[in-house]
Amino acid sequence: MRMHLRIWFTIILITLGNYLIGQDVHFSQRLAADKERNPASVHQFEGNWQAFSVYRQQWRSIGVPFNTASFFFTKKFYTSDPALSFFGSFNYTNDQSGDGKLSINLLSLNTGASYRLGKNIFSIAVNNSYTLKSFNEGQLTFPGQYDRTIGGFNKQFSNGESFEGGNTSFFNLGLGSSWERRISNRFNLISGFSVSNLIEPSESFYELDNRKNRGYGLQFVGTYSLSEHYDLEPYLSFYRAGGASETVVGSAIILNGSSLGPVENIKPFVYLRTGPDRNSDALILGSYADWGNFQLGASYDFNLSDLEIASNYRGGFELTLAYTGKERKLDTKRIPCVRY
């Protein structure tokens, strides 16, 4: 049975390979996905600085799992104008996938500015990144290496491929913007627009001029106060690059209250990854929990695509952890005691 599942999985991957060149790193949790897609979203937290990490593993149920880890550090810089501030963010991402150990190491620097105008907050940012990709050719087998005499693959045979090398690297640029507005006393909206692969860099292990497609993303997240202890947080994200697109839509509910003990709030969420020109891909269930300066997030993707034949609806899990350095403001002015 397991062999049949692997055969089905291989057939599906070969079919998709006729249409897809490759897949960029992506996350399911909103806070991680928006930081990865839109450089203007990295400063959307209440504090002076933030350290944010995310770990994701998927497809363990089928074979060699795909593992992704990413770390963000963001610092805000205030000016003499209370309406204007700047921010900078450093990001490192490592991704390991498949039998060939396809490895992605990405370093990026986000720089941007934010300006408050009345009830509106406008932000813009630039992402500069350098990516190194590599794979282990010796861990892969190819059709030309099939040996009928042994009924399997013989790595002593030539693979018939013309790889330019096991490494490739490129520089990339991205742009991001966001707009935040307090619509009413009960509703706040944050929207974003981003452009990735702005210069469409070349990316190939062959002697080909294969370029990454420019991608465009939209993000919308709102916070609506239902009562003193409950807030609703609807979310919509859309991304398109070349002929591929992705839509994540859903909502979280924020549970506030002292009855949670040391936990300030819990935020369970349900998202659906789908698209206007494709079937639904995954159902994402998870939750965030805040206590003190820490926030922990956990989620799981239940696979709904044709791959569920092999995966039995199992997809991947994702963990996030954030620590935010809170702002320290003097609430009242006091006359210092002469004794001290």
C-alpha cells in the first residue's frame, strides 16, 4: 500500500512539473506569511523591537519531509516628529527539501518608513535579499540510470543531465506598502500590497536563462470588537506569480480576559488555502497565545488537494515564537525627591 502511495505521489509531481518551475518558501500562519511576503509588515507590533522565529515541516507522511526555519529581527527608530518613524529588519531563512537535499539559504534586509496622518498610518519598505541554492546530485536517480538487469536504478550509469553545477545564487529586490486606519471605535483595518522578484533574477542549475516570475501580493486583516472579551480578526491574502496563484482566507477570534491566568489572550484561527483558478489546497487550524512579552503560535495544515491520496490528509505543522521589547513611556511627570 505504501509503495502505491509513493507511485501516485510521483505521478502527481511529474504532472505538476510540466507547469511549475519551482516553489518559493511560504508559511501558513498570518504573522509569518505577511513578514515573508510584504517587507512593510515587519514593523506591525507594539514595541521598540521584536525577535520572531518560525519553523515549518511538511510531507513527512509521504517521504523525506520539507523543513523550513526562519528568523526575523526588527528595530524601530523614532524621530523628533512623532508622526514619522523608520524601521529596519534582518531575516535569515533556511529550507531543506526532498531526497536531493535541495537547500535554500536566504539573507535579507528590510528598510522602511512609517507616517501617521490623522487616523491613517502609511508605510513603505524595500527588501534586499541574497539567495544561495544547492542540491546533492548523488542523492538523486534519473530515468537514464534505470538498470533492467537488476530491476532498479544504478548510480554508476550516467544520468544524462547537463547540470551547470550544484549551486546557484542570485540577488533580489522586493517592495512593500501598507495602510492602517481606525474605521470606527470597534473596527481597525490593515491592508498591504507587495511586489516580489522585482528584477526577475535568473535561477537555474542548468545552462538556461530561467528567471523567477515577478509576484504581486495583497493582504487584508481587520480587528472587530464583538465585546469586552471577544474580538474577531478576518484575514485575506492573495499572491500571484506567473501562472500560479494562492489565496488564504479565514478568521481568528481573540479571547481576552484575566480568567486565562498568566496568558493575556488566546487567538484560535481557521484559514483555507485555495485560489480562484484551482481547487482548495489545505485547511489550516491553529492558535496564538500571548503572555508577557512572548507570543507562541502553532498550526497544522490538513491537505485537501489531490495529494491526499498519498498523504491521507496530512500536511505540515508550523510553530512561531516572538519576543517583543515593549515601549517604555513616562505616563506622569514627577518632581524628583532631593534625597535621591
